[in-house]
Amino acid sequence: MLLTSWGRYPSITSQVTAPGNVDALTQELSAYASATRLIPRGAGRSYGDSALAEQVISSRFLDNFIALDAENLRISCGAGVTLAEVLRLCVPRGLFPPVLPGTKYVSVGGAIAADIHGKNHHVDGTFCDHVESISLALASGELAHCSRTEHSDLFHATCGGMGLTGVIIEARLRLETISSVSITTEANATANLKESLTLLNEHNEKKYVVAWVDCLARGAALGRGIIHCGDHSNAGKLQHRESSSIGVPFTTPGFLLNRATMATFNSLYFKRHSRAAGARQQHYDSFFFPLDSIRNWNRLYGSRGFLQYQ
């Protein structure tokens, strides 16, 4: 089948298999032990070629919760569980993942393999800073358990290892407590790159900080942007909310994607958010995952797809 990443570029012809259980997974790995192009794949939300190979093994069947220890702020789950499912279970109990990326639809295994970061990188580090242990199936089909104290070399190689050490089966993660689903947020517009960097530095004590930068602005406006920051609020309830979304029904024609149209979009986006600047209470879902409200938003970049630079 033709397989691609969330960015829809590149695409390759792959044989994708989905084992039904761990035994079938280890048998399949043993059978492909001599293969040089095999990679595990989670929810398929990565960019670029991070989960593309001639032979791909899906880990979505590993979608079970194993244990939730609310007292000690720990959760154990299969690698195929998504962060959306973790939030659905944890938020009503006043528990929250310490690090979240820009979408909740990534798998736990993928989050570990890419060692994802969030808006609080400067405070809490990356996702793997809060992973206690990992169980995985090695290329030989052998099962292994690792942590910072047990097979630590394998543990650290797996964290951010992009699936090259084996197929992650399950993991034990740390959680933190919250008392509300709300985030106290503040947004400020900046006129240029100097202002953007100054404001980012001034908000360094905030738990969450992120900047949208207009990369097509020129001259005196070079580097202008919108700086968003926030902290968990004590106001509100602990009530999980399934986010509503609209869909992109078709792929944007390529001729609409050019410097002029993108610069116009950026200008309108900047003006809109400049007028809406200030402090407010915001549900965590819209603060962390604004693009999740648009299904298939990757179609907006046309049939050629896109790459993300970080």
C-alpha cells in the first residue's frame, strides 16, 4: 500500500502488518530479523519519513490501559494508546500528562520514540523526562524491559530513538495533578523579532509559552508574531470535553499555495489575534491542540504535502 506521514510527504510503497497480540508481534519480528528496512508505526501523526519503510508494523493493537495509580501519579499503558485516550481517563480524576505536543492524537509509543516536546519545554523538559520504564520487542523478537536503572543504555536509546531499538509494547509514565480543565492564558502581539524574543524571555517563568511567528513578514516587521503563555488555573471544573471539529473535505489546489496567498493569510491571522490579545480562561484542549479542531487539516497544504522544521 502507498504510505505517507501526516505531512503527506514523502510517500512510499510499504507492506503494513498489524499483529493481533504480542506473541504474533514477536513471531513477525523473528521472521523479519534479517530485514534491513522495518519500522514500527503508531498513530501516523509524525512528519517527514519518521515511520516509513518497506516493511511497517503497526502498534495500534497495543491500545490497553494496564494500571492507573492516582495516589502515586503513575499510569501504565500500551504503546498504541493515544494521548487523547490518556486525557479522557485522567482529567476527570485531576491527573494530567506533564508534557503534551500540538496534537492529542499521537500514540504513547510514538511520543516516546520521537521524545516529543510541548509548550513547557523550558520548565518540564521533554516527554521522556517523565517516562519511568519501557517494555519493548527487540528486532530478534526477544522481549526486554528497561528503565533508568535497568538496562539504562537501551532505555535512553529508545527515548528519542525513532523506533530503531525495537517495537515499544508498553510504558509507565508519570502524571501531575490539576484542579481544573482551564488554563489561564495571555496572548500578546509583537512588532518584530526583537520584541518576540524579549517577550518570550519575560514570560520564561510561565509554565507554558509558545510563539507564532510570521515568517513571511519583511522589513521592520521581520519576526513579528503572537506570544501565547499560560498556567494551569484553579477556576473551573474537572470535566473532560470531547472537542468538536470541522473537516477539510478536499485537498487544496496547488496553485492556491504560493507566497502571496500565504503572506495574506499570515497578515490576516496576525491582525485577528492582535485584536484578541489579553488574558482569559481557556479550556486546555483549545490551548494545547488548536489544530485538532480541524479534521484532516493536512489537506490544506495540497497534494504535494509539507515538511515541518523545528
